[in-house]
Amino acid sequence: MVLSLDRWIGKVAVVTGASSGSGAAIAKRLLRENIIVVGIARRKDKIEQLGTSKNLHALQADVTKEEEVLKAFKWIKDNLGPIHILINCAGIVRLTNYLDGSTEMWRDMMETNYIGLCVATREAVKDMRANNVDGHIIHMNDIAGYKMIGVEHLNIYCASKYPVTAAVEGLRVELNGIKSKIKVSSISPGYVNTEIFDATLRVQPEMADFVNSFDEATVSLDTEDIADAVTYLLSTPPHVQVHDITIRPIGQDF
């Protein structure tokens, strides 16, 4: 199969978490394919640094704050037109546990990794249906959304990703129930070399030794590998729905 995104040229793609990591790599890939990209993140300036293309639009929004997400989607509706693609990349890691962990950190992960994803998805699907668009929703999941990876301090993170696995199937069933042709897929990578632990250490500087040892001991994927997976998903014919792509780096032991 030839990978072609031609049918998405000039269409609107929304990428949450577009300020860094996989979200930034995906946004840049879509821009190269002449797709209009709306990047949503807390750090608007980082999105603006992705390029000077007239097809790039940067919006500031924290996905844990519903009113900010609704405002962003209203701006898209009023200024750009129908959404055809949503890629949920916003996510955080907090290093905590069940026995004596921080409730605030538990809540931060659940609201970012799951609830925020659901809010953005609801708004995108609502827009697609209102405009008769057979679009594509892609959730950035994780190996940790399917199994406990057995890494100290990451058990609650796994718990925040398991619901994403359920969200993909749940949305698929609901869309089938209304005879919609909107697709939903997920990408579940192993460890990806991103800035996600940098953000963790801004909140938990005392965990630097753990993060450094984890980085040194773990092989990783590159963000371009994730952008490749998105390219594949978006290139599939309208009648083909890839449910999930699981990607591990060679040698990863979880």
C-alpha cells in the first residue's frame, strides 16, 4: 500500500500536547503534508516554534480545564471550519504509588491522560458529526495501557492509561451504534525519547536519580517513529479501521 495523505490536504487536524515530544513531531509531519494543524498545549510559544507555515495555528489550553478546551474548539469552529482529524497526545507522568502516594498527583494524571482526552474527543466528534465529516480520532496510548509494566513508581501512570484502551473500544462501539464512519485508533508505544520526564522533574526534582537510571537502562523509540505510525493510520482507506498499533523498540524488556 502506498502511504498517501492526499485526501487530508487542506483539512483541519487538531493535535493536543503539540508543544513537545510526539505531539510536536506529529504536528510537523502533518504540516509537511499540507494539512492545517491546530496545536493545543499549555505552552503556546513552543507550538509557534514548530515552524512558520501559514497552516500552523497555536492555541493555549490546558486539557484538564474544560472551559479552556471548549474555548479552543469554538475558535477552530469560528475561524477554520470543520475538524477532520484529532490526535490526542497530551499526557503527563507523575512518579507515585498506591501505598503512600499523592492524591493530587493521581488526580493530575487521570485528568490529563484520560478525562482531558475524552473532553477533546467529545468536542471533535460533535464537530465532525455536525459537518458530516468522516474523520479520524487517534489516541496516544501506551504499552502501559495494556499491562502493568513492573517499573517502580509507574503503577498509577499505568492506571491512567488503562482507561484509554477502554476509550478506543467504547468510542468505536458508540460510533458503530449510530452508523458513523468516523474512525478511532490508538498508538501504544513502549518508551519514547521525549521531554515527558523533564516535565516530571519540574514537579518532582527529588526523583532525578530514578529518572536518570531509568533513561540509562531503557532503550527507546524516537518521536519520528510515532509520526510514522500516524502517517500509516491516516493513509488507510476509508473502509479500513486500524484499532491499535503497538510499537516497542528492539530490546525493551517490558
